[in-house]
Amino acid sequence: MKVEKKVIAQLNKCYSIGRLRYQGKPCFLVAAEQNDPCYLFSEQGELLDTVWQGPGGTMTLAALPGEKGGFLATQRFYSPDDSKEAKIVIAEPDEWGGWKVRTLCHAPFVHRFGILERGGVHYLIVCCLKSGHEHEGDWRFPGACYGAVLPGDLSQFGEKAPLPLTLLKGGLLKNHGFSLFRDTGGDSAVVGCEQGTFRFTPPETPGGQWDIQCLLPVPSSDSVLLDFDGDGQPELGCISPFHGAALTIWHLDEDGNYVPQWKYPRPEKETEMLHATWACTLLGKPTWIVGWRKGTRNTIAVTWDPAIGDYTTQEIDHDVGCANALCFTDETGTDRIVAANRETDEIALYRVTE
């Protein structure tokens, strides 16, 4: 695997990344953790627009279904102890070439969220890191996950009429991790917290019950499901514990239980604060992209090598402190990775070839 890097912008505490179709073209967004801008780029890394200058605090970006170029984003989540005013907003292009941004729902301490599709219906799942605190570093108030049907027309929602949310599951301490998993039935959400890794699957029809399954009762900061070895069953990749330094892949045994299969062999003092995580297909192989913000601050790609019957890793970048990464294949058929390298304030675009 050959990796070519290009720094396309500098952004203070760059953090979140999301894909978007804007004016009929595939693009991507990058936004900041602090009170800083959100930028829109072409697939080739050209800066197309500044969506907002602030307020920032953007942990998640997710494109709305369709071709109109709208997306959802968290705002005002600045840290675990400064996110009581956090909410999810709708950003949409306006008729004057700018952007209009308004509230979709109030969700104190919302860290991650996602848009899931099942049975032709779109759902919103909202993951809140905690539910309150009385002092810095106070974790006595666990977080929760909430859900809602996401209608195609969101014009009715705003600051005074937010989208109502329904509690799906509470008592989730340090509810940090979130990823999407798609199977033949549709989408589900993989949620990592102190109680373990949970899979949230929307109902087949609106008004039905969500299916909530505990995949592994081991503390997780972030988890992904990905069939690395091609046996038809997804492995479970976990970062643990909260903002932890252990990177492990679990395999389903014959009884349907996840058992440890592989652990990243580098000393954990080198992999402190594992954070960036993205499950994808890169150069035709199931790949887990992972980055950490302390220690060596590397970003790596984890794949299964059938020739040796084990996992292998390759370095994508070094000493950058990636907070989040995203992989896509551009319109020319070239695989690319975009990374928010938070600790160096750089937005990087990597071209990946054989």
C-alpha cells in the first residue's frame, strides 16, 4: 500500500468529518471541536465553502438523505464538562449561495448521532455521553441513547419546535463510541460505553420497538463491526477503555460469543488515547483505520492477511494525533482517506494506491 499525503487546510482542533453531495457532486465536510469553522471540500481537497464560522463544538456530521446538500451536525459540545448546551442542528444551502443553520433537537451532552435506514424509513439515533455533572470530571450521571423517526421534510423543526426524541436505553456510562453497520436488512448502530458494546437496530416499521443487543460486556470507547476474514460473520473491533490504549479484535466462536482474536502488539504507552476509527473497504480489503492522540500519535490501517492467517498493520501517518478519519473512493476510482489531525491542527487528504 502506497500512501501520498497532502495537507489541504489548517483548522484549530479539527475534529469531525462527514461525506456530502453538494450541487450534485460528492464532497466532504470537516468541522472543529472548539468555536471554529466548518469547511466544505471537493473530493480532491479543494476548499469550496465555509459553512459556518462558529459556534463549533462539532462531534458528528451526517448528510441528510437526498441530493439537496443538507446535513445534520452537533454543535456546542466543547468537552465532557462543557456540553450541557449541546444540540443537533440542520445546515442547508440557501438561495443566495450561503447556508442556513437551525436547531433540529436539544440533546445535552450529545456526542455522536447517526441516520439509519431500515424498511425504507430513516431514523435518527442520538448518543449522549452523560446526563449531567456537578464538577469537572464528574461521571456520576450516565449517558443514554435516544431515537426518532426522521421525516423527509424537516421544515417544521426549529429552536421552538425541536424534533421529539424517545429514550431507547439509559444508564450508559461514558457513552462515547458510535459507528454504523449495514447488513442485508438495513442499518444499525454500534455504540460503545463503559457497560460494553451494544447494537441498536431500528424497527421494521415506524412505531415498533428498537432491538438492543449487548455484543460484548467489556468497556469500550469505540467499536466497529467488520468481516475482516471473509467468513460471513463480522468481527468486533474495540478501543478500550474510555479514551483508552488497547486495540483488540474479537471473533465469534461456535457458540456465537465474541472471544479475543488479536491485540495490537505495540506497547500501550505508545497508543494512548486511541480515538480515530473507521471501518471500510480500502484497496478491495476490509480495513479498520485507527488513530491515537497521544504516545506516537500514529494513524494505521488494520487488515486480515489470509496468507499468514493473522492481522497486519500499515502506518498511514506518524505523530499527527488523528481525532477522526474517513475513507472513500473518489469519482476517478481512487481510494482516499481524509483525516482530522487534531493534535497538529491539520486537515489531511491521503491518496492510497497499491
